[in-house]
Amino acid sequence: VALVTGSGRGIGRAVALKLASEGARVVVNDLDEAPANEVVDALRAAGADAVACVGSVAAPDFGERFVDAAMRAFGGLDIVVNNAGYVWDGVIQKMTDEQWATILDVHLGAPFRILRAAQPVIRALARADAEQGRRVVRKVVNISSVAGVFGNAGQANYAAAKAGIIGVTRT
């Protein structure tokens, strides 16, 4: 069972399609209902199981809703892909507090909240697997950017968030 944020389009859509082609049941997320449902329909047409969890990853309750969607629909959670994001560029002297905070929340705060919500579920599933003598390797994939390593002009907010997600991933 895979959770993929931002999977209504772009890289996230490609990740959802690939995971489904390898047998994963996918919880698709997009800010907008139409792209999310389009991907769910495409996955189902290809024979995969999929459901949508529409909404902003930056919403305070999104992590819990996303994890709950996986548990309700599929009864498990094996893969978390934190992919959702966008840029809101501006040179630092003109960047607003809103630009700074919004991009950090989408690219760093949201993955943190999703992983925090997933941790008790993953721990309980791992314990149950161990009690039954099964070894299941669960995965977290946090999408970063070269901007998080090298920076990029006009993207102090994005580069800081992507550097932060590298730190979260390593931790």
C-alpha cells in the first residue's frame, strides 16, 4: 500500500503509475479533485486498486486523513512518497513571510506531519509482522532537489525546505 502526495500530475502521477504497475495499491493525492480522480481511474483501468485523498498536504489534519485513507481502503501501509510541492520564487529582499512559510510548510512541514501520522501505524504493522514471523520492509521516499544541496537564485524558501527534507530523510 503506497501513499503518494501530489500524484494527480507530474512526477507524482508517474510514481503512482509505476508503483501500481509493480502491484501496489495506491492512495492518490492532489490538491484538486479532478486530477486525483483521473489518476485513480487510470490506475483502476490498468487493474490496480486505488483511492483518492484530495486536499492540501499543508492542512494541519492532512497527515492523519492520508494515513486513515490507506488503512480504511487497504488495511495497511508500506510506502510513503512525499512528493507534493511547487515553487513560489522571489529574491530574498522581496520574498514575503507568506512565501517563505508556505513553501517551507508544503515541502518540509507536510512530510513531517505525514510521517508522524504514519509512524504509529507502521510500528503496529511491523510488530504484527514480527509476531507472525514475516519480514516486511516498508519504505519512505522524500523528494528533494539539487536546490536543497546547491541552492538556486530566487529560491531561498524552496532550497531551505529541500535541504531540510534531506535532513529529515537522513534522520
